[in-house]
Amino acid sequence: MTVVCRGVCIRHKAQWKRGKPRYTEDSCRCTICNIWLDVKTGTKNYRCNCCNGPIKRTPKIKVLARIRN
Ligand SMILES: [Zn+2]
Ligand SMILES: [Zn+2]
């Protein structure tokens, strides 16, 4: 399995409105492509559709901690 950027990720680049936090349900970071991806179109099974590498998403622990506080 190759983990190389094929240039497809640019088509699935995440777009935010101003002031919106980056790590959200809809966006994730691919460190291999060095790009922010739209989760729905740019990733599959927590992997980048472009390079097939693992993607970073918001740690659920942090979200839970925020709700408790
Ligand atoms: Zn890529
Ligand atoms: Zn990628």
C-alpha cells in the first residue's frame, strides 16, 4: 500500500467560514498531503482518499471533557 500524495486531495479541500474551528466533524488533516480535507468527500474509513494515509481528527476525549466542564 503506497502512501503518496496523488494530487486528488486538492479537489476535496476543506473550506471553512471565518471564525470556525478547524478540527470539526467535517474537516480533518492529512499530514502526508499537508492539506485539510473534507471528511465526507476527501476521506474513507479515516483514511485519505488521495494518499490512503491515516488522517487526524478531533480526539473524542477532548470533546467529552468540554461537555462535562
Ligand atoms: Zn494528496
Ligand atoms: Zn492524503
